Amino acid sequence: MAVATTNQHTIDSRHGYAMLIMMAGSIAISFGGLVQRNIEIADAWQTIFYRSLGMLIGMVFIIAVQYRGRVLSTVTGVGQLGLLGGALLSVAGITFIQALTHTTIANALFILGAIPFFAALFARLFLGEKLRRTTMFTMLAAAAGLGIMVVHGINAGSGFGNAMALVTAVSFALYAIIVRYKRQTEMLPVMLISSAIVIPVTLLVKSGDIAIPLRDILLCLFWGGCLSGFVNWAFIVASRHLAAAEVTLIMLLEFALGPLWVWMFIGETPTLWTVLGGCLIILAVALRAIFELITKPRPEQTPSTPV
């Protein structure tokens, strides 16, 4: 999962480069579910600990390289809302792994595909932004897809995992509102704050029991430090040159490819109801983004919350 900061969108010579960077980030993070399925011994909380540790190391490296002598001021510059954003991301990070552990990769990622609609709803509630009629129609379609997946998940015994995915989507959407509100502030350090919250929480929950095989540790560190670190850097760079709708469309690669990888490599096949509900969500997101590109070519702010 990744969250990009906001910047003014302009069509410039780096637009194509930004598209490629964004696609690379979305494709890279789509392998997260496959990595999780290859973890053999670690339970959900141990996975959360080492994944967060990897993300912490990755974020420290990226911030240190990007800001050099201004690391401390960059981190403290996020303010109180940044701390709230870190808390929301820590909740999302915990519930995301719980979702992957207790339901299929397809269920979890398709539900996360509804993040843009939760963000639009919260923007209406907290920022007073108006909802277009087309957005409302597509939100209803996405809600129908969510309903199909959640109800089926309860019947199939994966209701807890689906609920955790829903909490993840809501938490990320709320964070997106903070990013939009503080669009002039560098919010990348919030990822570091989130990891700094999650690590002691997992230690407390597990009573310090974090001993797992080296192979599992390396997979978790790779997931958090390399995949998540790269995708966050890629989305931040790309969002400076892409419109919000373009960001939304490309981030759908994660939700579409993630279930495909686990089906191809480990034979995890989603149910018909999962595919139907997920297709409704992704189709709704895609149509809304395409409509935005067609009807709103002028410069716009770019809030991005890919997982």
C-alpha cells in the first residue's frame, strides 16, 4: 500500500516519464500479496512487525537522501495532522495484513479498490467538496460491489478478513483527506511515523515474540523496505506531473494484478462472487477516472492513495 502527496498537475515534458514511474510502482506493489503468501512461519503480527521495520528503514533512507541536512525539520514539519495521518496509516498497515491473512488476496485488493470513493465521501463531509452526479452513480456501483463481496465473505467464512480490508480502505481514505488538506506539506515522513507506531504495538501484542525464520524476515523486509518504499517514492514523483484521474487509473493496476499473481503462481482462485463484486468496483473507479479526464482537462490537485 502507498500514499502519495499532492502537487499541482501540469502537462509538461516529464508527463510520459511520470506515467512510466507510476506504472512501475503500481506493478511492483501488486506483488505484495504474493510475497505474503510465501511467508511460511510468521503469523500476521510478526509479519506486520518486520514489514513495518522494513518500511521504517526504507523511509529513513529515502528521506535522508532527498532532504539530507533537513531530515529532522522535514519530519517535524508534518504537524499534528501529520501525526493523525501516521496513526491512521498504522491502523491501515495492521488491518491490511490481517485482511490478507484472513481472506483471499482478490477480496482484500478489490475492496481496497473502493478507496477513491471513500475519499470522495469524506471530502464531502469534512472539506465541503461537492459530489458530482457521475461520482454518486459510480459510488453506488462500487457500494454494490462491496456489498456482494462482504455478504459473500460472511457466508464463506472470510467475513473478518473482508471487514479488515474495509477498515484499511476507510483509514487510507481518511489519510487522503489529510493529505489534500495539507497539500503544501511534505507528507512522506508520515510513513515513517506510521512505522514507528506499529513496531512497538506489535511488540506489545506479541510480548516480544518476534522470532521467525530468516527467510520470512527477509521477505517481510523486502516487502516493506523495497516494494513499499519504491512505490511511495514513485507515486510522489509521478504525482507532480499527473492528474488525479490518471493516478487513479494507474493505481488500479495493483488491484487488478495482485489477484492475478497469486492465481498464476500459487493457484489461489477467487470465487465468482468475488470476481463479480471486484469487477463492479474497478469498473466504477475506471469509468469515474476516465470521465474526469474527458471533462476536466484543466490543472488539478492530485491526491493519490494506492495500496
